[in-house]
Amino acid sequence: MIPLEHKHVLVLGLGKSGRAAAELLRRRGARVVAVDSANTPALQRDAEHLKALGVAVELGAEDAPGIQFDLAVVSPGVPWSNSILQELNYRKVPIIGEFELGYQHSLCLNVAITGTNGKTTTTELVERLLTAHHIKTLAAGNIGLSVCSVAEQTKDLDFLTLEVSSFQLETIQIFRPAIGVLLNITPDHLDRYETMTDYALAKARLFMNQQPFDWAIVQSEALAQLRSLKAEIPSKVITFSANNRRADLWLDRGLIISRLDGWTGPLLDMAQTRLLGPHNAENVMAALAVGRVLRIPLETMVESLKSYPPAAHRCELVAEINGVKFINDSKATNLDAVHKALLALPVAQPGEPNVWLIAGGKDKGFEYHDIGPLLSQRAKGTFLIGETREKIRAAWSLFTPCTLADSLVEAVNEAARNAVPGDVVLLSPACSSFDQFQNYQHRGDVFRQAVQNLPGWGASASHVSTPDRAAV
């Protein structure tokens, strides 16, 4: 642990993570300067709060303050290409992330979950399993609560259940999960990483400090990727896969099967849960493997998993109007997530497409044509929004009809006008939301409201009153 009392520390980035880091640093007696390149009314309000705690704040910053710092703490959203971060690196200021800072001041073990898709669902499943077995835990990290904001609560916990992004893993030093979970590695964030290799190696950092007595729970396909990159895992390994029958946990016609010593045979029928699709089966497998490591009885795990409600904005059924289902999958910010959503949706007639797909947003550097063959099978047409709409149309127009829309509301209205009973209108953007929305939650909320404003909303509609109801 880096001693902080009387140290000069710079916090770079004043989002939720940066604010929590600055507050923890002050509680530990550090002299804190916080900077952010933006200067919005919201940041100005946050700055006043931090100034009251004794933090010096500079908004609209283009350069690092000239004083010598003992440490810099960077928020996960700040890339290494940031000019201030590069200047600090040139000045040989030690740099860690907010996630690492919080970990260094935590007082309990942790289960850490990463992957391109499924992190939040699996984190919630693991938190649910542990709580059902009276293991004191709290979900934090990329899921909502920053690690710095909960570090002082960890003295009363048995485990932290952590959702970890590749951005957070970039700046770890001694972070070590007792149980590390890697769900999958598929293309994402290629606007930040030059290659898929760079992205995969960032994910592999989850295991770099593990010891032989720790555990790694890894999708077998992701494990093969890491091994091809010579990324070693020093801990004990459990594999899982919905497609590879040689994995320790695997899927057979909806049944999760185990071949682990002392734990062989069927574990859970996915039909008993409220989760659909092979990707969710893998999330459940990962959670079950965590429970097995922690010696939670299978009966306890099954009962808690069966009642788990899917999280909002993840293949969430908003309503069924005149026989047309409206699905909010705003969290699908990459192509693999869209691919999985399309596979999970019901088919009206075998061999006939029945999905009207709404996609587009801020570009993350993808080549969108890879999903084309699946679109030709599942999509009746697409409505494209946001800054990527022309790029996506160029990639998809050979596979399915593409229509440009000026807004999400317009896309919903046009999709509803074209849909017939048995069809699905699916918001699954394959892009981030930051060109038009505050975040993916905001985008999903706008979709919900647009559906509620449709002419058919009323007596003919089957409404979903809460966002955590089961998906179709």
C-alpha cells in the first residue's frame, strides 16, 4: 500500500470514480489536486463539494499542474493517450487507477468479474449467491459503486464482488482477486485499443497477480485466446462454455452439466430461470463455479438463481402491442452483444426473419459487416441512428433493408409502423450512446418512453411495469 498522509496527489478525471478517489485520499491525509479537461455545470457543482473537503480543483485543464506530485490517480475513462497523463508519465510520477487505489485500502478478499459482455449480470448473480449463503458481500467496481467509495466498509465484509472493466485493469499494480472470472473476449473498445491483442491482454491482467492457491474461472474460448497470446494464468482454473462440451461446465439442450471432480452431472435447467440464451447460460455457469469454489450448497445456489430478475436494458421486454414485442437492449454496445440478442429472440415462423433492429450511436471502431449473415436470417429491416448510421448502412445494406432515422423516437415509430403480429422491435445499438445520450441507461429510457407514446399503447398492450421483469 502506498502511504498517503501528507503526500501530494493528483487526481485526473472528475467523474464518479475520480470524485470517490479524491474523497478517500483526503480521508487518508493526502494533499489533493483534482483536474478535469471538461468544465460543465455538473462538474462545477462537484468541484464545490470537493473544495469544501480541502481539494484543489482545476476544471478545463489542458496541462498538468506544475508542482511535483508523489502520486497520480487516474479515472478509468482517461486513456493513456491523454496529454496530461503523458506529461505525468514523462515526469516519472507514479500512476495508479482509482480501482487500484480502492483495492489497496480494502480489507477483505474479492471475487472479480471481467469480460466483454455479461459482467453486470454475472456480478449480480454472484452477489446474490453469496448473500443467499450469508456471506457478507457488496457489489462494486464498474457496476455502480466505485471501489474507493466502499473501501472503508470492507472491514465488515467477507468479500467484495467486483465488476472490472479493461480500462480499470490497465492501471492495476498489486490488485489480486481470490477468484477471477473471465466471461468472454470479443471485439470492443477498438476506439481505445489499437488491436484486439491489446484489448485481450488488458483483460488478461485480471490474473497477473494471482497465486497458485487462487482460482480463475474462464470461458474455454477466452482461455484459448489468452494461451495463443502467451498470457499465463498462475492460479487453479475452471472452464465453462455454452459451445465446448470439453469444458468443466457446459450446456446440453438447456441443462448446465458439470464434469468437475466430486460435482458431476446436471446442475441447473436454464428453463427454471428467467434468463434466456446461451450467453446467459455462460453467466450462470460462471456464478455456479464461484459458488462451488466457496463451497456453497448447490440447492442454495439454484434457488437464488431461479428467482434472479434480468437487469434493465438487457433484452428487457418493455411491452407487447398488437402482437409486436418491443425489446430494450440498450446495453448492447458491441456487435457480439447484438449477435447474442438476435439469437435469443423468439422466431415467429421457422426460417423467416421477424426482427426490426434499431442500431447505431457513437463509433467504437468496429467493422460492422461480420454480423451480416445473421442479420439476413433474423432481421426484416434495420433503422439506423447516430453518428455511425452511414457506416453501418454501408456494411449491412447487402444483408437487410436499412433505413436512416434522425432520432431514436423516429426509429421506434417507423419500426412500429412496419411491424406485424409476431414481429419484434429490438433496440440493440452495437455502439456506445455518447453521441446523443448521457449513457446507455438514458438511451434505454428514451426507447421505453417512445414505446409508451405509440398509438397502440393502452388496452391492446401487454405492459411490463418494472424494468427488471423477465425478458422474452
